[in-house]
Amino acid sequence: MKKEQKAALIVDALKQVYPDALCSLQYQKDYELLFAVRLSAQCTDARVNMVTPNLFSRYPTLEAFAEADPAEVGEVIRSCGFFNTKSKDLVLCAQMLLRDCGGKVPREMDDLLKLPGIGRKTANLVRGDIYSEPGSVVADTHCIRIAGRLGLTDGTKDPAKVETQLRKVLPPEESNDFCHRLVLFGRDTCTARVAHCETCPLTEWCDHFRTAGRSDAKKKGVKA
């Protein structure tokens, strides 16, 4: 079976399990998503969602962020970790959005990558969620781990290589939602500590299951 065929089957299977492929970060404005994703680096989405209501209430506009003292912003986001760096990025990013982008989060990858603290993962998520841009592959830790286990990639841990390899096999219009579903799947089934093959709906197409996963499932009394 070609990887493109395999990917299509996996996409359909995950749709059945997770019909709503939504970003778990909470936001109302385009820049709020951008900032929330920046805060999520080395931090859980759950923690970010606890912090952003207060953050966006205290700084309700881009202008408020642009004029803010990074040290004060840092105190608000302290629990997200790396708060000194992240606070500076938020303030500088707000200033750049107002100065260079008309107060809107840009659509093009090159423009997004010019923003402080914004890498390809964040840029792809923004392009997919805000602009519904086809082929937006968000190569986060869940995506990298699960795509490798499934055999959709060659097992590389390099985000850029994972993005490139998945672009070749995923239907472009499904890429963004697929990555959101991998986050949900990676939290409840194919976790970092262990792949729960005994409850996995994707074993039919999974390289990992055909090796270690099959024997693990048998040990747990599951027909494999």
C-alpha cells in the first residue's frame, strides 16, 4: 500500500474518533491565537488556557500589548515557563504587527517567520486555523511521534523533515485538522510513554503495531 493511500485511511479513521478537529487553545482574535501558541512552547495547552483569559483581559488590544512593560507581562504569564523570553516576544510581536502588518496576523509563511519567537510550527497552525490554508502541517511533538510510529514518515525527529514528508502523503485540505486530531489521539491513546495498541483504532495501518505493539497487545489479553 502506498503511503498516500495509507494516510487517507488513517485520516478517515481519526475523523470517526474525533469528529471535531479543533485547536485546544482558546482565543477570539487572530493575534490571540498567535500569542497563545507562543506561550504553549514547553508548556501544556491546559496551562495556557488558564493564563490567557487574565492576559487578554489585562491587555485587550494589540496597542495595549505594544505599549506594555515586558516585565509586567512576564508576571502574568509566569506559570507558562520561560516567561521572560515569551513576554518580550509578545510585546515585540504586537509592535511589529501594528507597524508592518496593519494590525493583522499575516497569512504568508515568510511574513509570519519574521515575527519574534514564531517558528514554522506556530506559523502553520495560524495559517491552517485562521486562514484555512491547505497543506498546513503542524509538526509538534504528537505529530512527530505518531507519524513515525504509523510509518507516515521515516521516523525522523526533525520537525522540518516531518512537515516535508507529511506534505507529500496527506491530502492538503486535511492536513491541519489531521494534526489537531493527532494531538487528541496522542493524549489519550498513542502517548509519549506508551502506545496503547490494545485500544487503538489505527493498528491495521501502523508500523509500530506490526512490531512491538502486537506483542504488547497480546500480553494484555487483546486479540492482535
